[in-house]
Amino acid sequence: MPSQLIALCFDAHDPRGLARFWAQILGWETRDGVTLLPSDDTGFQIRCLPSQEKKTTENQIHFDLTSQSSEEQERTVARALELGGRHIDIGQSPDDGHVVLADPEGNEFCVIEPGNKFLADCGFIGALACDGSQEVGYFWSAALDWPLVWDQDQETAIRSPHGGPKITWGGPPVAPKNGKNRLHFDLAPPADGDQLAEADRLVSLGATRLDAGRPEGGRVLMADPDGNEFCLLTPR
């Protein structure tokens, strides 16, 4: 059995504060103050991890939050601003229907307008929208055993057979990597799996190990074909 996506992890200067923001936006409960537990079919947790690194560039991953109506879109934006978010300009057009915001630590996210057909059957988190190549989309499809639901003009998207958000990659041009990403995936083999055997499988698919063959704290540190870091945890 392939690895499961266990969590999307945020590096944060104030992990508890960032977790509170996203818990209130998403309506999820928290565990231990920094871990958010999904209340829908999202299928993975959100974890906020302590870091003193400064944010210097746009994140490689951001949330696309869906709206069923214009009023719901306005409520989501107003709620985010009330909780400490802010409007940001990343080059979007004034005619774009989506609203681009940042959370209190500057992590970008979009509140999508109603009527978006691509995300029509997704939940509130419609997508994890990633900057990345077609190759990396193929890698993650094989790594998680999630089918491709979009593969056109070097843009790709995958989705769990059980539903939840899509994970999308926008294709070229891919922004050059500038230091460690502030967001990363945590994966884990199933309970009867083998961590090191799964690491070898991921390497055969195009990943690289970043830990010189020595797991740190039970985690195998790895990078996907675009160089984006992720962690392979022990089986669970």
C-alpha cells in the first residue's frame, strides 16, 4: 500500500496563533493547540510547527477556499480580515473573481468566487494549489496512488478517491526555489507498512532523500522532483 497524506504542515512564528486562525476559518477543532482535525472529507490534518525563519517569497502551496454564493464569499473574506488576515496583491487582475488574502503570518490563500466548475464538487478547501511542474504532478499521483483528474497544457491535478480537496500544479514557468518551503506534506505508510521500503519506493519514483540515509526523530526527510521538502513518518 502506498503512503497516506497525513498532514499539511505550516512553519510558523506563532504556531498556536496560526492554528487558531485556521481553525476559526475552517471550523475545525484543534488538538494540542497546533494540530487541526478535519470536520469534513479533507482527509488530512493541518499542523503548525515552530520556526524562526522569515518569509521571503510566495509560498509554493496555497489554499483555494470555495464559495457557494457571493454572500458566502464576502462572509469568508470578512471573517478572515476580522481574525487578522489581510488583502494582498500578487499580480491578480481587478477583473478576477477570486479574492487574494494572507493569513496573519503572510501565507497566501484565495477565496474563490461561486460557480467555479473545476472545484464544484469539492468542499470548503477546494484545492491545495501548488507551483510545480507536470513531472511533480505525476510523481505525487504515483506516490499517493491518487488518480490524475486534470492533465492539460502541463497543468496537473490529483484527488483522493475518497474525495476532499484537489492538489493542483500550475506547470511552467515554475518559480525558482528560494530556501526551505514554509509548507510541506507529512506522509506515512499504512500501519502494516515499512518506512524504509516506502522511502526506497518514493526514490524510485523521483524523490530524493535529504537525511543522508539517517532518519531524524523517526522521520525520513525527502524532496519531490521539484525539490519541495516532505517528511515520511513511521507507519500508522
